[in-house]
Amino acid sequence: MTKAIEFLEEKGIGKGKIQYRMRDAIFTRQRYWGEPLPVYFKDDLPYLIDENELPLILPEVDKYLPTEDGEPPLGRAKEWTYKTSEGEFPLEKSTMPGWAGSSWYFFRYMDSKNDESFASREKTDYWGAVDLYIGGSEHATGHLLYSRFWTKFLFDLGVVGIDEPFQKMINQGMIQGRSNFVYRVKGTNKFVSYGLKNQYDTSDMHVDVNIVHNDQLNLDKFKSWRPDLANAEFILEDGKYICGAEVEKMSKSKYNVVNPDDIIERYGADTLRLYEMFLGPLEQFKPWNTNGIDGFL
């Protein structure tokens, strides 16, 4: 790429340019889990609490849900105020986003028992940058952006001696889902098996993979799956209803999500781990097929 740009510039037919993609980052979340913001309000103006009173610890709440008035979960705390010589003032009820801590926590691992700072310069210089970062492309894009920002910020302050947090990155491939389909005869509540669907005017519909085994639909579970299917009728082939199948992104809307707890209960945790390792190379997208575990065993 660099040589191509140099060639175009030498010929006078192009010019290299850096295009920055800036992302706005809202730093508050209206949820319980997260670092509480060390901010209190006096006359509707925000003030920072005294540094010697950090860290600010999350209070206990009866529920982790917003209040009936729409306030964040911290609004449920019996006492969430800051006391000063001038009086008692309400604390900020929002918490920090997940990346507030995950952007720099690897430095804390280097010096986890330090009570004076998040990590000493001596320890961060010794351990240096993280050797290998493994993360999915969708998540890692945002996380890498914030981690690099925080690391460069700490580097500019002289707190750490590196300006890049990770030496190498590998994007793990996504585990894809194997979806199943049933075929409804249009205008009816009648469903035709896969091998016979071309004989009718049908529309396909995703069905929960947890009521399908080896592409064979459990008819009783299908009827109880949704109220509108209670009176469903079926056109079978050889006494069975065979579903269609397709590999797609694993998603709740496609009803192809497989709960790991169910797999562990049926096969055991070690079998699940080993099967995932044998699905294919780390970087590739891999289709999940529960039936493959039986063949694996």
C-alpha cells in the first residue's frame, strides 16, 4: 500500500491521506454493574468527591432494574449520597461503561496488590505490552480503540512506558448457528415436510432448533412452542416431519441459539470444550452442529 501511494504521488496522479473515523463515546450507563462515577450534585451542578475517599463502592440494591420512575438502578439504594461540611448531596446514579475498566485492567494484573496506584512504572516497564490479544472482530474493534486511547493517554502522562497495549492480535472466528425451517402452506395453519414442500405454495419459517433433532421436528413440542401453533396440522413424509436447514449467524431472532448449559448437562463440560477446539482453525467462522458431538464421541 505504501509503495502504491508513493508511485501515485511521484506520477502526480494521487496523494496519500489519513482518514480518521472518530467515534462518540457516551461515558455513562443506566445500569448497576459498572464503576460508580465519583460525582455528586450541589445546586444541580456536578462536583468531584475528594480523592482520599476513593474508591466509591457500589451500594446494595433490592433489584438490578431501573426504578418505577425511570431512574437507573442506583436510584433504588437506601442511601446514595455524599456528605460534606456543607450538607448531604445526591451522588450520580449512572455508572461507567464496561470499557472504562477493560481498557486498562491488564496493567492492574502486573501489580495487583499496589495500594498507591493502579500499577507502578517499574512493574509496567518489566511486563510491557500484552503479547497476544484474541477477540471477535465485532467486539474487538471498539475495545481496541478505547484500549489504545487509554494506553497512549497514560504514556503521555509518563505513567507507563508503552504507547501500544498489544503486540499481536488474532480475530477469532464466529460460531455460526445451524437454523431449521418449517414450511407453512400459505393461508393455513398446515405445515408440509421439507421433501414435499415443492408440491404446495408455502412460506418458510424459522423454528427453535431445540425442538428439532437430526432435522426431525418434535410435533408435540412445536404445538406448545407458540399459542398460534396449538392447532397446527402436518403433512408428513414417511411418518416424520423433516425440517429444512441453513447455516446462519447465531441469533435469537433465528431461534438457532444453543444454550451451553444444556450441552454441558447432556455431554459434560470437557466434551463441549474439546468439540469446540475440533471445530476448525481459531480464525475461521465455524458452524455449530449439536449432532456432530455424537459423531465426535
